[in-house]
Amino acid sequence: MSEKNSCSNELDNCNSAKETTEINLQNHWEKSYEKDTTQLGWYQESAKESMGLIAKATISKDEKIIDIGSGSSILIDDLLDVGYSNIIASDISASALQNTKNRLSEEELTRVSWMTDDLTEPTELKSLSNIAIWHDRAVFHFLTKEKDRQTYFNLLDNAVASGKYVIIATFNLTGAERCSGLPVQQYDEKGIAKFLGENYQLIEFFDFDYTMPNGGVRPYVYTLFRKK
């Protein structure tokens, strides 16, 4: 899965007839990142929406932030630019993460750790602890199976420290029903809050219309929670 994360720009794959069960997810996302990343449907020139929520989380610059489904996200660059020094970028696609590595200087690379792993069948991700911010832009909505959502929650809940933060952005209730050839599940802030449960307090949320490189619009909801 990948920040991966919105609809592909090519042939409007949101309307693809393929089903998740027919797709090897690692191969699927590896092939996605063989394309020009600036033309992918989830490409961002700036991660200002996420950065705004991160700024509202009261953490120090040396606490751990993980970008789940990081892909080739510009969020990593934006975090480095403002001085965060303990960043983890995780994605199922090694090629996607390599794209980010190629953009960074040697000094910047020392401030980022890299995890190539599958959220639905995790290995390295199980070792996460003391996470101050769990950031997920458009991975969670790909988890249409209950067992995968439960695996995701267990990872998140074990990793995020008490008093720290979770940012989840998904397609909202008016958003696309498929993306990059895969089905998605739509949410509003109440649906994400229900998923996380009573131990997570909703701090802020907003709807946001993301414009894809091809001009298409994808409605999102962004949420910020604090773990009690």
C-alpha cells in the first residue's frame, strides 16, 4: 500500500474492475512507482494539510514520527525542512522509498529510518514503540477486510505512546469507491473515531478536496487524534 494513496492518474484506475484478491499488493505498488511520481494520482507538491495537523501535536522535534504508506511522499522532505530528526518512512514498495531517498542529502538521510513492510502481514512494523505521531494519508481506506483493519489497529495501538497522536486521512463519504484498481472504504471523522475507540480523543478534523495531476478531484477527510 502506498501514499500511495489516492487514485492513479492512468486510465482512471478508480473504476478498474479488478478485485483485491486478484492482485499481489507488493507487485501492484512496485509497478505504480515505476511511473513518473509527479503524475501519480496521489502526488503532492506540498504536504501542508498534514503538516498543519502535525504542528498542532505537542511533540519535540526529536520524537518519533512514522509515515505509514509513505510511498515517495513529500511529507518526509517537509518534516526535514522544519527540523524533525527522528522520522520513520514505511511502505510496502521499496522502489517508492528509494525515490524519496534519492531526493535527500546525506545529512537528511541520517534523520530518517526506512521500513519496507506490509501493514496487513507485518514483520518489521511489529517492533515499533514510543511513536509520537502515527501519520497515514490514504492507506487506511484500502483496508476493506476486517482482519486487515484489526492488524492495522493492533500495530498502531502498540506503537503509539500514551498522550501522543494519530493522524489519519482517508477518502471521505463522498469520495471515490475505488482507487488504483482497488476497492476502498470511505469514512467521515465519526467512522475513524469509532474504529480507533474510546481511548483516542478526536482533536481536529476537516474535509479537503485534493486535486489530482490530471485535474480530477478526490474528497478527503483529515483527522487528528490523541491517545489517552
